[in-house]
Amino acid sequence: MQDWHDHLREYISFVRDRYGATDDDIMRAVLALPIPVEVFATELTPLQAAAHFLSQHRALDANGIGRVLGRTTAETERLLSVKAPKLTASGSHHIDARLFSERSRSASEHVVFTLETQGLRVPEIARLLNKAEPTVWTLHYRIAKKTTGGDE
């Protein structure tokens, strides 16, 4: 009987052949910590929502959550100190929690940018996030300005 290493090698080989995935693609998928977009449709800030989701559904402590989100343990404990509802663990669109450690965009901008790269338009994003369209348009324009260095 094969050990789990052999099964894993076979599966990785299958993914490479079937989907044309590179080793980097496979590594990103393995390390991803997807958060359903519905988690961000609450009164919580995006970072609070991400922290609570990782605590509730990935059983990470403040130190582990801080490493994922690129925050100190003290910052993470402040995020977790806010009362939060039970957050959903499923959804059709996801945001990788590790994006929040990248500080060139705000957490809200990361959420909107990721959804735009998944092919969603501003009205759809606003509906998913339970936000006003003008709010999402503002984020869209801030992202465009940071990405292109000018107005879109």
C-alpha cells in the first residue's frame, strides 16, 4: 500500500497535467486561507471580520491570526475584542486572508479589488457586501488611482 506521500505526489502530478498548474500555483492554493465574501457583509470592519472568521472557523489564536493578517498580537486582540456574530463558513466568492497582510491597499480595497478581479461589477459587489454603491465606487476609484497612478 502506498503511503500518503505517494498519493500526494500523484495528485499534484494530476493537477499539473489536468489544469496546467505550476508549483507556485499549487503552493498558493495549499497555503490559501479563503474567507467567504458574506463574512464582510456585517457591521464589522473587514479586518475584524477576517480575524473573527479565522478564530471561529480555522481555530487560530490571536498570535496565529496576527501572522496571517500581518498584524501584531496586540492589534489582533483588539480586532477580536469587538463582539461578532457567528460568521458563515460558505459562499460563492472568497478572499484569501493573507491579502490583508499586504499594506499597499486598505482592507476594504483588498476585498473590492479581489472581487473585481473575479469578474464582479460594482453593483454586484455592493450587494454582496451589503454596502451602498457609492461606497464601493469610492473604493473602486481609490484602487484605480493606486494601481495606475491616476484616475480611471
